[in-house]
Amino acid sequence: MTDCIIIGGGIIGMLTARELRAAGLAVTLLERGETGQESSWAGGGILSPLYPWRYPTCVTELARWSQQGYEALAERLGEDTGIDPQWTPSGLLILDTEEQPQALEWAERLDRRVEVVDRTRIAELEPALANPPERALWLPEVAQVRSPRMVAALRVDLDRKDVELREHAEVRKILAAGQRITGVQTTEGTLEAERVVVCAGAWTAGLLGQIGEVIQVQPVRGQMLLFGAEPGIVSRIVLDRGHYVIPRRDGNLLMGSTLEYTGFHKETTDEALAQLSAIAVNRFPVLKDYPITRQWAGLRPGSPQGIPYIGPFPGIEGLYVNSGHFRNGVVLSPASARLLADLVLDRPPIVPSEPYGVKAHRG
């Protein structure tokens, strides 16, 4: 019998498995498809919440803890696996400045760097940007990782650390005897464990609803495009009206994203293709000369105020949840995994855990 079962092989589930394995537990990770191929793969990899001052302080605390160690984590994974997650300090340039007072107050209160830059400085930061506004907000400390490479590196790393990975093993039911977890029933049979951690992303609520209280996690589709450009065309992450352009090291540019409450439908649409491509070319006219090489969609695990659920599931001893990170799964994942491990192992938590509890008020 394994010590702990992790349900869900996205970045949250894999980093949670990594943390628990580092503490000496025998860990089995179950993934309904292939590891890292849902929202973790689809995400842009920006290592900051968009418009971070809009989020509760508890989200900022997880983001800050993760940001402080992300470069070292990416370097270690690259060295150990041969797959470089491409941590890159691109900085984040935000063109819509209606919330400048809130942004500056947030930065001063939490000791974060936010600069108000004028049109000349904007042009220096991003020369290809058309019609730069009179001012913008510049967050120079924001970095990114290339999400597909990050999850690929984690997959190899878990293999090296003897975490048992079972792909195409869908969990049909969480099993308990009275008020104690006993394991899970999967498409491959029953697996026993004294601890089960649900990191199933958009599918979390459905699983937990079979056994107890339904949590507020729902799928939110996000569609994105990839332009096959050249290095140096765009060098900063640029955000405006909720849409962003992310430059990769190889020159490819990611344009995202939509926010669509369409249930578990993950299809791409012509409407999103037209909308996102028009925004990208309007913002960076040079992109009209480069092809759109890919369009894809992912299902984010939406939650009230974007506050994830991290901790024990009430009424069932040995059952835990680590889900509901909405648009911030990649940036919050290291801190979320460490916090969950702290709670499982009864260690002092890295941040106060109460705001992430299943029964915590989320507005």
C-alpha cells in the first residue's frame, strides 16, 4: 500500500507529489490522461497574477513565496532532467492604467516593484508596440517559464525520484470507511492508501462531491494562439485589457486569452481565433507578417476570487485538496505544494493556512 495517492498530474499534482516524496513518503500519482497535458500545458507561464492588486492578500502571499524560489527550482529541474523550463525575467508591461492608484498602494504595502513609465520609456521597453499610451505600469521583477517544458521536466524528475506514475488511470470514486480515507477506485481497479490528495483541476468538484461537501471549482475555457515569429520582435510580457503577449526565447509569441464559461468543452473556435489575432496585430503590427502556427484551449479550475482550496477535506480524515488556482496555477504551484505538504505532515506552514480552507469564506 502506498503512503499517499495524488489525483491529478498537472503542475499542482506533480509538485505536490515531489514535496511529499522529498519528505520520505511513498507516493502514487494518478492521471486520467497524460501528465501535464491539461491546463498546466495550455497556460502561458507568467509568474505573476495578472493585475496582482486585484487579488486577496492570501493569493499574493502564495505568489511571493513561489516567485522567490522559482529560478532555483527551474535551474535544478533543468540540471537534473536535461529539460530547461526556460525561466526568463521578461518583466510585465501593463498598458491599461485606470487602476494605477490601487497598483501603487499594493506595491507600497507589500514591498513589490511597480513603476509608472511614460511613452518614451514604453518605446524603449517595447519598440514594436504601436501607439503606446502616455503612461503604463512596469513590473520589472515578473518572470515566466515555458509551461510545456516545466511539466515535462517535472515528469522526468518524478520518475527519477521513484514516484509511481499511472497515466490513463481515471479515478471513478474516492473510498472511505466511516470518516477515514481508505483509497480510490480507478479504471484499473482499487488502490489503497491512508492519504489521498485531490489535485484534479477543473474536475475536482465532481470527485469531491461524491463523498462530501461540494467545493466551488468550475471549468473556465481559455483559448490561445501562437505566432511563429523571430527572437527580438517582442521582448516583454505585455498586458492590456486582460489580453497578453508572451515572448518565448525562440521568438514564438503566445497571445491569450479568452475567459469562457462553457463547461467541459475544450474545443477551439473561429471567433476566438479572429478576436485574438486582431488584438495581437493591432498591438504589434509587425505580427501581420508572421503566421499563426497553433491555436489551443485549456480548462482552468475557476474559484471564487481565485483563492485556491489547500488543506484537509472536512469530515474525512486523510483526504486533502489542492485545487482551484484559476489563472494562477503555474505561479502559485510551488507554494501550494509546499503548504499542502506542511499540512499533511503536520509541519509549521509556510503561510497561514486558514484562508485556503474548504470552509473559508471566499466572498
